[in-house]
Amino acid sequence: MQDSIYEIDSKAENGFTFSRRLNFKYSSNLQKTDPDHLIALVAEVIPKYSCLVFCPTKKNCENVAEMICKHLKRDYRKHKEKEKMDLIIVLTNISNGRLCPILKRTIPFGIAYHHSGLTSDERKQIEEAYSSGVLCLLTCTSTLAAGVNLPARRVILRAPYVGTEFLKKNQYKQMIGRAGRAGIDEAGESILIVQEKDRQLVQNLVSSPIESCCSNLLLEWNKGIRSLLLSLVGLKIATSSEEIYQFMCTTLFSIQPQLLPEGKSLRDVTMEVLQWVKQSGLIKERASSDTEQNVHCKLEITPLGQAAYKGSVDLAHCNTLYADLKKGLQGLILESCLHLLYLTTPYDMIPQCSPNWMIYFRQYSQLSPVEQQVANIVGVPESFITKKASGQAIKKDVETSAVGRLYLSFILHALLKETNVWNVAEKFNTSQGFVQTLLNSAASFSSSVLHFCEELNEFWVYKALLTELTKRLTYCVKAELVPLMEVSGVLEARAKQLYNAGYKTLAHLANADAEVLVKTIEHLSRRQAKQIVSSAKMLLAEKAEALQEEVDELLKIPTDIP
């Protein structure tokens, strides 16, 4: 029966025993709209208690949130009505007046969706509202289960799938683990909605043991073990191939022979990867001797290896990055930041990029003639983009990674000009969550490239350029707002408010009166005002202390001068 609830019972023949039927009247129309009886399940707990509904896809999260709201009584809107209106205002300010219409409709009922399509700031506000009881129901994807501590009285799994993949036991445990938390709630329960076709798979799921924890050292073309070996030499934990092997014998990987390639031992794999790291120019061998008779080879990290190690650069991209930076020196275009953005666009975002060719062509056409030269320099000529946009056949091959990387750098370029995630996402016909992820990844990779360049003297010119670019990517605001954005609790919308109200520097904020701030800045609570002033004072003190240390160092009298 569709309205029947069964309990897991290991003693029962099929693993389940009947518990009860839902006490909720469904009309024939509502039965068609909500065949899984989600409305009945959530209505039993909200708004008094919290509830999480895990959905297989992002779109399903949004559809389920909207569907539930359409069939709830209007009484739900009265629960913490003012706080919910305040949340809508905050979310609208964060997105520069462009709040998602679905959230606008669902938040008054205490309901919101939560997935990677939201920006990090939006997710943070929704999480805080849920934790404080302003929101009582979140429809979410499985990523919330692993990343955020948001317990609930009832956890509902919309389907035993993550995307199109059937649930693994550890994923299932992670999700239902959100139900009830000691010290927070006195009870918790999870409900998995099962279709008849999945009954046997679900029986196997709940009765099977949890999957074993496996080493990831060999995943992604040996990415983990390559990085580990470089770190061992870089940190001088190991200085010979034998010491590296002895270290590998202490890892989780060493006791999981089933992960080894067929016919190979742990020593074989270790030596093969070590050889790859050497051939990539990241580690070198140097002859050393304890005595005249005892000569042996000592492993040392090379300048390139040191740069990759200090910059935490993925070794699979290390040589490509070096070549790109080297090529950039031959004709670096600095009339705009587009060329630098291309060089700091993360390689691991390229597989997620599927360019819309008409948008690609439109964005290229809007560049200045000098900026268009960047496309030619990196190997994506205008003729290629034009033919792709018009659907013509391409005779000359163009490197796929350069095409995707340039498209991503166009998104970043638009973002630094507009600083509005919503507008840029709309312009490139993608989600604001993807744009936010790209921005965060680019800021992180820019910092990595900066540290990479600091270790290689030939790239000295990039140091000052990337220092400023990293700041711009980190805060993604106009230059005058950067000092305010360094203060804890100040996001772009708030920084604009403060700047327009006359608080233009860190010193202005540190010397501000919290009560005056509350009266001057719209929608700023007393708690937030005190936090901003306190954070500004602490940050100012840290900067002053750092400057004083520099002064003391400059004034220090050398001891060897009489």
C-alpha cells in the first residue's frame, strides 16, 4: 500500500514488518501530484520539529519544495513570520535583488531547497535559518549529508538513488545519520520511500554490511601516491627509494593487496610511481657518500618539484602549468586581466565545461581588439569560434582544453566586471552555483599559481600581478570594497552599504559605534553590528602589529657593527 509504513526488522522473513498507515486524506488530484505521500510525511512533524527530504537531483529538490508548499495550509506562514521575511530580505541583498522565485514562494512556509546550484553565501544563510528553527524543512541533495551538521527530527529519502546510481550503504547511513542528535533532539527517525521495482535492492541495502574503507592512493591515475612521494622527499622524510618503500609499507594501501594492479607488488607500484615523478622533473637523484667506499644515491626535490609542492599544484597539471606560464611571458597582455585569468583558470574545472557556442561567440565579439588577441595567443582563433557558432565543419584541430579554459576565463572576466553572480550565470546560461564554484576554485588556484611562481625566479613578473588578482578573485568586488570585505561578517551587499554610509576603510569600521551602525545600516541587527566592529578592531590590531614587526626589523642594529 502506498500509505503504509514498514519498520526494518532483521528477524522478519523479508526484513520488514508493517508499522502503520498514514493518517492523511488524499483527494484523487493530490494523489496524482504527490504519489509518494510526502505531504503527509512532512505534515506530521513540521513546523514544530525539523525535517530533511533528500532528493536524487537538484531539480527534484526545487520541484518537491514547491509542490509541498502548494498543498500546505496557510497557517504554516504564521510560524516565525517576521524572521522568514527577514531571511528573504537578506537572501535578496546577497543576490543583489535577484532572489530565486521558488525560494520566494517557499520560505514563507518555512521551506527551502539546498543544493550546489545556490551560492555559498545563500547556502550559509539557509543553513543558519534551518538551525535556528526559522526554516523547518529542507529539500536537499546527498551533498548536504556529508558536508553540513544539520540534524532533523525526521529524515525522508525521496528515492534510494543519488542521481541515477543506487544508494551505497555508507551513503544511506550518512543520510539517515541526520535523524536525531544527542543533546539536540530527544528522538529521530528516517523514512525511505521505495517503489515496488526497488524492493529487493532495498532489502539488500538495509541488511548488507557497510562498505570497506579503501585507500585512494591509486585513484585518478595515481594522483594520491604521486603527491605523497613528492611530499615525502620535499619534507625530507625519505631521502632514498628504500625509505620511500618502507613508508609505503605503513599505509592503509599496503594492507589492501586487492587494490594492486594484477601481477604487481607494492614495491613494483611504488618504484613505478617514483620513476614517473623523476621523469617529470620533480625529483632528482644525487650521488652522496658516507665514506670513500660507501657511495649511494640521495633523492632531492627539484625547483619545479618545490614549486609544485609549495603551491599544492596537482602533479598531473604541473608541467602544463609551467609551459603555459612560460608561453605567457612571451606576450603577456596586461591591458585587461583576461590573459592572467586564463592562466589562473583551474584545469580541473575544464571537464565540467560544455560551452554554448552562440554565447561563446557573443562574448568574444564583445571583447576589445587587444583582449581578442588573448584568444589567438592561447590557441583559440576567431575563425574556430565563428565556425562552431554557425555549425560549420572544423578542419583544423584546436586543443580542447584551451577552448574550455578560455570559455571559463570569459565567465571569470565577466564576473570581475559585474561582480554579480546572478547576472553572469544568466548571461552564460548556467547556474549561479556553478559560477560560484568556478570563482572559488579560481581564487584558490590563483593562490597556488602565485606560490608556484614564488619558487621559480624566471616567473618573478607574475608575483605582484597574481597577488592582486588573487585578492580580486577572493572577494569579487570593486577594488574600494576589498578592505571592508576582509572583515568577518561583511559580504558584498553589506560592504556596499557600509561604503555608501561613509565607512570606507578598516579604521573607520574599527572606530565605529555599533549603535550608530544599527541606525544607519538597513537590516543590520545589534549582534551583527557588534561582531563587525569587533572583527574590524581585531583585524586592524593584527595589521598594526605586523607593520610594527617590520619597523623593528628595519631598525635592528647589526651586532657586528662596532
